Amino acid sequence: MPPVIESSARIDDSYRVVDEGALPEHADIIVSLERWLREREFLRVHRGRIGVALAPGDDPELLAEDVERLALIVLCFPQFTDGRAYSQARILRERLGFAGKIRATGDVLPDQLEFMRRCGIDSFEFPDEPSAERALRHSPRFSVAHRQAAGEAIPAYRHRA
């Protein structure tokens, strides 16, 4: 399984991607948006946590009725230069009020983690161990931000007042 980082620490990821076929019972699963929309009523009664993976061109608004049921939404960065997932994360947090985990996957670079966090992404999947280790070394770089971020109640400049 690919390494996953949350809160500047590596975690044991219990989610399994289930693109097609039968669902494992009582397991935490990730399905595509297409499968979620096609099998929503069946998936809602699944006994395990459910995550939905959005492709870069998918509209997060399609999950508006379901955000309270989902524990995880996975956003794909096919290339580090493709920023559509940043917008998807902001929409999920600010417009739809999604309170679960948002995970970045794909071409996730350690230098971009802070920007991803500011958009509401709080979980990161890396393709290999060296990438995850580099990300852990870069993770604690910024402790204060001057502009408000998704899910942040008070920006740093207001703390001074």
C-alpha cells in the first residue's frame, strides 16, 4: 500500500480502492465518483467507512447531498502543475461544508503540502517511501499563516489584535 501522511505523521491506511466488482464486507473503501453516483443507495448501507475519489474534471457539487455520509474524499493531482484539485478542495470545505478527510494523491510534491493544507487537504498519499520521507521532513516548515485558509477560524493577523 502506498504511504499516507496525516497531521505530519505517517498513518496505517485502512482504505481499499474498489473500482469494480463486489465490495469487501465491513471494510473501509474508496470508490470512484461514477460508481458512487451509479450505486449510491447500495453503498449508503455499506458497513465500513466510505471514500469517493474525484478525477480532476469531476464536479464536487455532485456530492452535495452526500458529504455527511462520506468519511474521505480523494483528489487526484495527475501532474504537479494541474491545480484543479485545489479548487475542488475549497469547494468541498467552504461551499459544501465537508468535515471529513480530504486526501491528495498522484503527483504530490513536498513543496506543495502547505498550499494543499491551506485549501483544506489534510491527508497525502505518496507513490513511494522516499517521497513520503521527503514530505515528512518538509512538513513542519510553516506554523503561522497570514491569510485565512479553508477551515481556519482566525487568520494570524487577527491574533495580534
